Amino acid sequence: MPDYPIDEAAPIAKSLLEHSKVTLRRKMPNFGQWLIDNNLINQATKYDYDLTPSGESSLRPYMVKNYGENWDSPIDSKEERRASFLKNRLVNDLPAQLHHRVAQAVWTGDSKSSTRSHPDNITAVSCDTLRIRTAEAAVFHFTDWSIHAENSMHTMGELIFNQRAVDQFTALETNKPLHIMTIENPGAWDTLPLLPRVLYVYVPGNNQSIATEWLQKLDQFSWSHFGDLDQKGLKIAKQLSRNLNEKLELFLPAWWGEYIDLYSLKTGKSWNTTSYRKLLTQFPILIELQNKQLRLEQEAIMLDKLFLASLKQHIKSFFKDR
């Protein structure tokens, strides 16, 4: 059994035997290193290697001995060989939906690959979950079932939907217009007091996709975002605003600046404020944080005695004319 796969060794050997040289620009292949170690090739330039006299006499016999007489015949690509292999190994009834990591591992050989190669009739899904909290008696309708918010809130304290449920979501039934508030961090999302006419959606900064997908399915709602006061927090808010096609509204209590002295954290670098000029004008606290290379976490203000009144006022502002 040869030490090196033929799809690695054959192209290098063919180039050397046909042209007496080979170019190896990427990380040195193991077969290339073996040729160097055994004095079959010498380095000519940074990337070019020449066949040595020893290589001229021994490379072809080595290839025939280890890979057979037809070692230099065209080789099926790894993708072609994998497709042939799968014809005999896959189950007969492939699932209509499959986790994207499984799909990538089966059809590309790498669960983290970004290359889409699974069959078109399979929908790749994730294990992301949509997490919601609300005091409203809303009903979430799906293709074949419905969920009453009151029941889930009573038993679990939240509503949790996976990707399959979000894909089948059809409508949100409410008695009155609701305000949607997206929350960056789970601590703040879990601690926020439940108020009438408001629905809190947890939107982690590193993955907004499932929440955004669900919100885009809603017909009408007002929206604002509550997150950390730092570069990342503003970026999350702006991305949501763009994806939802909604005006960027932040929940940022006027007294939050009083926390800078005792609760601010060093960022180590200045904020890039080019994209946030309007917010800087609207909220001077952001200018101070930017100038001093500081940030504030939203969790730190959750128990402030002024918090509830500020939150109520913020929510009320979206229902002035309703």
C-alpha cells in the first residue's frame, strides 16, 4: 500500500517525468517532501523543483510498483469518486430536511465546508432556535398546528421554535398591534420585565439568521433594539435594521451614562464611527464611549430602579397614534 494517495502523487510524478520539473506553490505535499528527502528532486526556485538523475532512473519504477501500470491514466476527481461511492451506500429514502452539517459531511467530506453540493430536493437546516418572551395572548400559527403563547410562557417561561417550525410559520395572531424588541444578550432577554403589547426576541450577535427570517414573515410591527453600547452592539442593530427594512431605533435610557465611571469596560481601540454618525448625534453617550475607548454592557443596568419606567416610556412611544 503506497504511503501517499494517488491523486496527490500522480500529478507531481507526471509533471516531473514529462517536463523534468514541477511547481509546488501551496503547502508542500507529503509526496513532494518524500521526493526531496530521497534526493529525487532538487529545489530550483522558491516554488520550482527539478528532477535529479536519481529521480530520472527511479521515479517511474516507483510509481509502477506502488500504483500499477496505469498510474498515469486520468484519475477521477475526489468528488466523482465520492459520488460513485454514495450510490451504493446511501439509504434509499433520503430525508426532505437534513441538518446542514450532515449534508456537508456526506456530500463534500467536510461538515464545515461552505460549498453546497447536496441534492436539490433536500433542504439543509440548522439547529438554531428562535427564543421569544411575551405577556400577550398571542397565537403562533404554523402549517398544521398553532401554539398559544400563554401556555408556553406558563410552563416554560418562553417560546422556543427550531428551524423546522420557523419554516412552517404562517401568521402571528394578536388582539392589538405589538412592538418587537430584539435583545442582544441572553441575560438581558431573560430578565426584561414582561409588559403589555411587547414581544422580546433573543438575537445573539453571532447568529441573527433565524430571528431575522421569522421577523421578515410578520405583516406589521414596530421594532427597536436593546444591546450593548459598543462597536459590535451597534453593528448588530444596524444589520437588523437593514435586514428588516425598519428604521433603526435603540432602547438607550438617558441615564445610562451615569454607569460609565463604575461599569465601563476598556475596548482597547477606538470605535469605527463612520457608519453611525446619526446615532452619535442622537446619543451623545456614544461619543464619550468612543473617545475614551470604552463600552457598556446592557446587563449592568437591568436592576436599576429607573429601568422599568424608561422601558415603559420607550414602548409607549411606538403606540402614540394607535
